[in-house]
Amino acid sequence: MNNVLKKFEDCIEKIKYGNKIQRSDYLDAGTFPIVSQESDLINGYWNDDCDVFEVKKPVIIFGDHTRAVKYVDFSFVLGADGAKIIKPKEFIDSKFFYYFLQANPIEGKGYSRHYRYLKDLKLAVPSLAAQQKVVTKLDAIFTEIDKATAVAEANAKNAEALFQSYLTEVFERGGEGWERRQLSDIAKVVNGYAFKSGDFISENGIKCIKIANVGIRDFVCEANEFLPANYSIKHPNFLVSEGAIVIPLTRTIIGGGLKVAIVPKEFDGSLLNQRVAAINAIPSLMDGELIYFYLSSSIVSFYVLSNVNALMQPNLSIKDLLRMPIPVPPLKIQHDIKNRIKNGIDAIKKIKEENIKKTKSYLALKNSILKQAFNGELVKD
């Protein structure tokens, strides 16, 4: 290919922006789609045609904060807060430029602005005919990869649904001798302490468990925060041991489900921050892992959602956590019940992990093919 090297800004038209719609004003249904920097292609709707950006040649939407890259070939209304419209000049095929941006992802810089880093990119521009050959080839390959990815994602989602169905069946079915108790009857629950922002140090202290450490059945060890060593003496009631169950009281539920985790060995002896609760089972009454499995179930998700105002975030009060109803089997059979759950979960977890691994491998394959395309290895003149 006889390519001409051009800077990013030499490849795009200047855009005149109209009215941008705030996220809080989006409609659930309407005449015109809203496109913003969120990951989904369409993020809401609008009815005022004065705010429509007319698309005659497809454009790319770039998320200044999120780094999302979207190909848009329809007229739309632009969402506010960081959505940038990129319109390639006439000598560049829009889909070709979209693939180019995907092949050159910008490194994340937190919630800062990222559009300025695009200005450092340079594109070797072949003829339009050559660009369209690349696009045709990539479209065909990616269609097949996307089909395989959709199957893997569906399988992973089905495994999660099966996991929830299994837990619900165990705890709702119950059995002879089961009792219905409150969480406060069978466990000791500690609400975290409101440490001040100035209390935290960068390293060489006691780890602190915060909301960011608690994922969906996953403890996030990478989110490290430290407090001075002497705080273990000052705040002994907020020390948390390995094996404790932690659950955030703010944004308890996110898109994927309820956030709950078990404290790992690396965080043994950590301090508990505000809006996170630690739960320690009373062994003579209830096995701790059974409590964890119950808290992981959709039964508890429903309980949390039913105890919050629909207009609020799905937060959980310490009062509602303490009085949460929980089915308690006789102590002598708890071990067998726990092992049956673990065996079932292990089988379901394997299916989910295999399909998540496939999804990641398909993404890596797409990235590899994109690099080939812009190194001139995919299509030859």
C-alpha cells in the first residue's frame, strides 16, 4: 500500500456541537436515540429534533472519560459529560478509522480526560479502495468472532442463573428442623468506623477494608488503603479477621448482583471502614460459609431491593442487615448441606470460568487481528 502518514487531527473534520443532554434528563423511550460515552450504543431517547446531530457520513463517538469507542451511522442526540464526536475527512473511510482507534487504545488515566491523547496518534492512510478492503475483511472476521463471543457470554450468564437457582432451591426448600432466624441471632455483625480521609497513609500501616474491596463474591485485594499501625490499639472493635464475611452498606447491589465477599488471609487483622459491615458466624448456631452462600443468593438481593426506596441507590441499613431473615438448618446437618452446595457451585463455577476464558481469548484474537490489519498484514494490494 502506498500509505501517507497523517496526524490524527489532520484526519478529522471540525465539529460544531449543539445541545448536549444531561444523563438525568434521558427518556426511556422517544423519537431520537441518545448516544453518550457509556459502553452501550444507545443510552436513552429524546424528542426535540432541534438537538439532533444529522449523520450523513458515519461518525465515531469517543468517551473522553470512559475511552469507549462507538461507530454511529445514524442521526442521534449527544449525551453530555465527555462524549466526543469524531468525523473522518472524505479521504478516510469512517469504519476504517473506527477500527484504527480500536487498534490503538488509549491507556486509562482514571476519570481524567483522554481525548487529548488521541492527538498523539498517527495513521498511515492507504487509498480509499484499500481501506474498504480492510474494512470488508475485518467485518467478516469480527462477525464470526462476535457470534462465538455471544455464545460464550450467554453460557456464562446461564451458569450464573443456574447458580442462583441452585442456592434458592436449597434455602427455600429447607427441611425438617429448619428454623427462620434473624442474622443478628446467629452472627456478630460490626458496622465499620468512619475514619477521616486524613487518617490514611500510603503504605507501611494496617490495611483497611473499604467498599472498593468488596465485589460480587469476590474480595478485591488490589484496592489497598492503609491506616497507622497504632490504630489497631485505638480501634480494636473494628479489627477484622480472615474468614469474616463483608458486605457494603452503600451500593450493596450493582448491575451484576449483590456485593459480598470473604476476607482473605492477606487482609487478616485489617480495620473496617464506614459503610462496610463484617459478619462473623456464631459457630454453635450457624456455619459461616452457609451464611456466605445465603448472602450470595438472589433471595438476599430481593430483600435488599425491597427495603430501599426505588428512587434511591440500593443501599442497606445496618438495622435491615441485622434483622435480615435467614433459614437455619439443624447444626448436625449443616456440614453436609454446605458440602452439597460447594460441589454444585464448583461445577457451575467451572462452566462459567471456561466461558469467561473463551470471551477473553476472543477479545485477544480481535486485538491481534486489528494489529495485523494496520501493519499491512491482513490485506495486500
